[in-house]
Amino acid sequence: MSRLLDPENFVAEKLAWHQRIVTDPMLSVGAKAVAGLLLHDLNSAAGGAWRGQGSMAASLGQSDRQLRRHLADLQEAGYLEIDVRKGRSRTNTYRAMVPELVAEVAEKRTPTTAQTVQNRTPASGQTPENRTSATRKPDMGVRQFLYDPIRKFPAPAPRSTAPSMRRRFPCADLRHLVVSLGGEGAAASYLDPASWDPVDNRILCASDTAVTRLTELAGRLLRERGVSLARRAAEPSQHRMAA
């Protein structure tokens, strides 16, 4: 048997619940990751957490089948209670549970521990109202919703998987020559940023490094075709244009 987390001490109990799962050698890493994701959604006022399985699987990089197996492992170990809600656009309810073994250990206090509680001095047993600012403990009755900052944090923009449309050098035969000698990387780095001067049959490179590298790669073959290499003149700055 397992019990639900105590709503009066919910934050401390759900952190202890997660720590117990993380240190459980019988659980897989995937099941522990699922528990960590649910930790931030647990709501003491609402009595559980809601999250679609598709969203959970995508967030953890797991397949739907793997996610269901990890949820079943947490449920069988007594750490989770799943209320299945059937129907379109309806998500399951997940409630954190304390296994019976852990609950019994917490309830079985040793005589020494009980005696220590009974023999407290008036100074150590003072009421919260008489505590100083240095000794006052946080009020655990004030519910702390750890999931609010996570929900308000903007989700990362989806990365496009479409190939980027890069500008290519206009003369396809010259580009093919450079690719055959230096590869696609050399053409993309040194030739594609250059411009073509059809009047002088000249490649105007964007940098001195590009002129040097293209000369080393295909200088002789370019000269045989009557093509020369030169550095493109820098464009005037906005300040000079305004002057």
C-alpha cells in the first residue's frame, strides 16, 4: 500500500519523493527522468499533475512505448498513481505516492528520538511567533508552486529541418571546378561569397584569404580559362556615403 503526499507539507514531501526515486536502484534512468518531469507539475491543491503522454515523450526524447513502460514501472513500485481518463483531449492524472515501506520507516520513531522531542527545553520549544528573524523557519503552510516559472518560461523555437538556401556562385562550371578540387566546403567558404565580373572575366573575392585559397586550389586551371582572381573593393561606410 502507498499513501498520497501530505498537502500540509507538500513541497518538502514531493522533494523527498523525488529523491527516493532517484536513489532507487531498481528503477531505470528513463523512469527517473519521467519522475523528474512530473515533479514540477505536482499540485497539492489540485491533487496531482496533468500532462499529455505525447508532450512528455517529446520533452524526454522517448517514444510513446518507452514512456508508457516507465510510467508502469513507477506505478508498480508504488511511487505513482495514474488515473486514466479516456476521451479526446483528456489527459491522465498522475499522483505522487509514498510506498508503504518508506511510510513505515517514517512512522517508526526510535525511543531516543521520541525522548528528545519530549525533553525539549522552553527555549528550543518556543512558538514561531517568538522566534527571531535568524531562527524563524519558512512557513510550510504557504504553498509554493514550483511549476509557475517553468510554464512562464518561453519554449524554444522549433528548429527547421529544411536545407538552408545559401547563395551560390553564379558560374556553375567554375564552381564545379572548385568543388572537384577542394570539395563543397571550399566552394561554400571561398567561392560562394565572391561576385562575378563578366566584363573582365574575373572572380571578385570577399577576402584576401579567399584569393589565396582559390589560387592554391585552382589558380592554374582558372588562368587557362582566362579567369583571374582579385579582392573585391570594400563598400563605403554609411558615414562616408552621408558625407
